[in-house]
Amino acid sequence: MPRFRWTQLTNIPVVITGIVAWQWELEEQKLKGILLMHLVMGCVSSVLIWVVWFIHKRAQRQNGGILPAYRLPIEAAAVAIVAVTGHLGGFVSDVNGPG
């Protein structure tokens, strides 16, 4: 059975700290724009990481480790969404900002 990888263990506190930062720093103001997109994409990234892990775990348990072909588009989507989330995070932190 696949063990937890660091991505599973670290994405839980990442999502929690993102929500706590919103509550603490912005005092629960309504999110909009890039910050809202970053938070939503981060949550979607987290869910997709867990889905990929579950697919691998189930394949190991039921099929002797033979992975289904449908996992590839899901993994590709997860990689793309993680990349977009990181890119948006650069704008949130002013790394990718104007000037």
C-alpha cells in the first residue's frame, strides 16, 4: 500500500494556514480577484493531490499495482493547477507584481 507522501502531509497545513491568514490578516473581508483565485485553486490542488493518492492506493490494493489509464489526465490537471496556484501566489506576494 502506498505510504503518505510529503505532499499529502504538507497540503493540509498549507490549506489551513491559507484560511487562517485570510481570517486573521483580512479580518474575514470578502475575497476577490487574484486572492480569491489563489485560495480556490489551492483548495482544488489539495483535493486533486488526495484524489491522485487515492487512485494509486486503490490500484495497489485491488490491481496489484497496475494503474488505470484515466489517472494520467487527473495527474496532469493536478500539476497544471498547482503551477497556476503558485503563479497566482507570486502575484499575491508581489513577486510577480508590476514594475
